[in-house]
Amino acid sequence: MGEPTWDKTSFPPVKAWQDLIETAARQINTTEPKELRAELARKLLRLARDPPSGVSNWEAFLRTALKRKALNWIRDQQARQEKLLLPNAPRDDDDESDWIDGFAARSPNQDQALAYSIVRDSLEPKLRLVWDLIWDDGLNQTEIGERLGLHRNTVRAMCHKIRAVLVAHRLEPTDHFPQ
């Protein structure tokens, strides 16, 4: 007696998860394949706990969701690697002592500004635009919504996303990004 087949119109049985994870992981070139597979498994678990409604083809939905998760994971890994690199690191032709003296003379405000700049650069373009309108133009959520043609609640949700990124980077969110 063979194993039951997955009909693709319902969430897959656990036995089919490995195939979904492996298919998504094979599409990504990484030096940490185990971590990627673990992250994809966590994504599947979250989807299994709270499956979205209205999915007619679970296989296509899950393959797309896992591929996107894998791509986001790679992008986040690259951002973390870039964050670990010290700014203005010396090149081979630089005098290292000058660089060390300059780095030691940096103020905490410069470090904080650099950290906020890294966070801003890691945001997707729409969130970066909202960030700029808040920080550079001093607009509130209603004014941003009017300028971008968005409902204020949409802008509010975008501010929540920005706040989550700030918290993830252990930076202090401001009043512009509500809880």
C-alpha cells in the first residue's frame, strides 16, 4: 500500500514539507544552507499554524512563499554582513593608524547616525520614502498619506514596519513610528 498523495488543494502533510523546503533552498546559493532550511521550515510552521484563506493551489502558493522567504533571508544576511563591516575601513594603500585615530575620534552621535542610515538603506523603497518624508520633511502620517495618495492607516502600517526594523536593529524608535 503506497503513501497517500497530496491533492494540492489543502495544506500539505508534513512528509511533503521537506520537498518544498529543498526545492526553495536549491534555488539559493548560500554558505549557510542549514540555516536557510531551518528558516524555511519555520516559515512553513507559521503558515501551518495560521493558514491564509482562499488558497486554491497550495503547492504553488507555498513554493512562491518559500522562495520569497529564501530571497528575503539572503538579503537580510547580506545586510547583516554589511552591518558588521566597519565603516571607512582602510584599503591596502591607506595608513592604518590614521584610520584607527579617525574611528576612535568618532562621537556617539556619528555612530547613531550611521546606524540609522544603515536601517534606512535596508528598507524597501516605499518604506524608505515614508522614512524620508518623516525625517527630512517633518510630515505626519496624515500629510504623508495626502502627498502619496494613501490612506492614513496605510501610512500608519508602514510606520509600524519601520518601527519593527528599528527595534530589530536595537535602535530607539521615535514618536513618528507608533507602537
